[in-house]
Amino acid sequence: MAVDWEAWLRNVRQAVRAGSIEWKQHALERLLTSGIRMESVEQAILEGEIVEFYPDAYPVPAGLLLHIVGEDPLHVVVAFDEQNNGICHVITAYRPSPDKFEMDWKTRKS
């Protein structure tokens, strides 16, 4: 099934603005171990850009967002569950490594 990623991102942002956000255990653990603030993750969702889109992710489409917080890049993986009251699921958040990403923080290294 084809998914319009721009509409998907609008829906994700609307869900976050409405407080319909669910933090997965993995995301919360990553925040604790890396010192990333929940507010920074929410800001990344509201202002970031899609780096990768996974329309066939199971059980619902997901995407990798990039946002620069101060001078630090932040990646956030979110999924949007349209069938379950439009909930944004925060899957994980991390600071991308220059070992794995080019300096644009969008392009994965081979």
C-alpha cells in the first residue's frame, strides 16, 4: 500500500501537538542513557525532516526524522497508528554517529 509521507508527517505532528504520543520502552531507555530530553525529541518531531520513510514497517508506517538541536544532530524514529486514534509512537531517539552517517546526517555510509 502506498503511503503519502508528507500527509503521514502532518498527521504525526498533529498527534504530537494533541498530546497523542506514546513513548516505547526502548525510546525511554535511550533517552536515559544518552541524556536526550523528551522536549528535544518532541521538537525534532515537530520541526525535523524525514530522512528515511518506511511505508511497509509493521504494524504501521514509520519514519526516521532528523533535527539539529543547537549544534547536535538528533535522529528520532516514529510510527503513526492511524487506526488507533491517531497515536504517534516514539520508537527510539539517538545522536547519529559519524561512523554510520555522512556529515549531512541524512546519508548512511556504506
